[in-house]
Amino acid sequence: MLAYCGQKDVALRAIASAIDKGYCAYEGLQHDPLLAKARGRSEFAQLLSTGKTCQNDFLSKRAKPTP
């Protein structure tokens, strides 16, 4: 919502914080229409990359059997 309302800097910081805390919304970052205004920012590309890494790590851990 922040990005949609023109608060791109705050939105990008909030997204970075969420990813750092394990919320790996990679698909949402790519497709959420409310983020359209933020996608052109260079910082967004880095967040997308970090989100993808976070998602891959999660999926890798989930796929491993527990002892």
C-alpha cells in the first residue's frame, strides 16, 4: 500500500525488513499490482534477488527430512 501511495522509500524498507525476518514473498514482489510503482527502483531489483534467495533457502530446508 505504501508503494502504491507514493511512499516508495518506506515501502522498500518495510519489504527489506520483512525479508530479513524470513517473509520471502518472492512471487508477491513480482506480481502484486500495488508494487508496480516501486519495481522501477534499483533497490527493488536487489530486494527481488534477496527474496528469491530467501525462498530458495526455505524450500531447500523444507525438502530435507527431519531426523
